[in-house]
Amino acid sequence: MNIELKNIKLKDKNKFDKLLQLYLHDLALYYPAPFNYEILEYTYDNIEKYYDNDLSYFIVYDKNIVGFILLDNNLKDNYEISEIFILNQFKRMGIGQKVVNMILDMYKGSWTIKAVPNSTVAESFWLHTIKKYTNNNFKISRTGKYNRLELYFNNKEE
């Protein structure tokens, strides 16, 4: 399986925006996503912060962009996977798990993973992936009005 991560640059804005719309449309199945009825687009606050940094990547499979992954570094070495999206026809092929493992190997520190609220599919994916990556060494919490699953672990080598 040939998977690469390619930094998202400002010059890639149009490609990224198209994928982002598909992602936000999928999310709207689980909780209200802001939609602008004038321009017929979903909105995502502060998306510009993901351009031209080392925390946003296109997921490239066999030389084709099939999704993206966005990270936040909330504090020094305190990371969060903000969003991950893979086109439907490429789901259930192991791409997501491999991409998450690649990202976790690239960035060492404390991690917070928040599953999409109300999505049993997302919860299952994250529990399976993080359990396997950490050898079951993580903490679970449920927060907010959606009882959102959150996973916490540290992969920094001592």
C-alpha cells in the first residue's frame, strides 16, 4: 500500500476546499454543521491556519489525493488530530489507520483524539487504532452535550 503525506500549501487551497466540503457534508449526518445557504457551502472557522504549516496534509494513495488530515499543536508537544477525511471509495482499506500511525510516529508528545460526536463508526475506528498503536495504554473520557469520545495518551519516548 503506497501512502504518502503531502503538506497542504496555500496554492492547494482549491483542492483542499473541495475535499473539505465533502468532509463537512459527511459530518452533517452526525451533528449540525454550519451551512451558508447564499453560497451553498459549509463553513469552517479559521481554516486558513492549516495552510503552509507542518500540521496539515493531503493523504496520497497511489499518487492520487484521497483525503486529508489536520493537526493542532495546542501547547508544546500537546497534539490533537482535528480532522481526518478519506473519500468514501477508499474507506475500509486500512488507509486511515496507516495514516494515523504515520502521523503519530512523526509527532511525539501528549495526544488528544476526539471522535466525531454521535458516530459509532468514528468511535470504533479511533478505539481500534489507538488501542493497537498504544498497546492499550490510553485513557478514555466522554465530554459535552454529545457525550463525545475522547482518547488521551503520550507517545513521547522517555
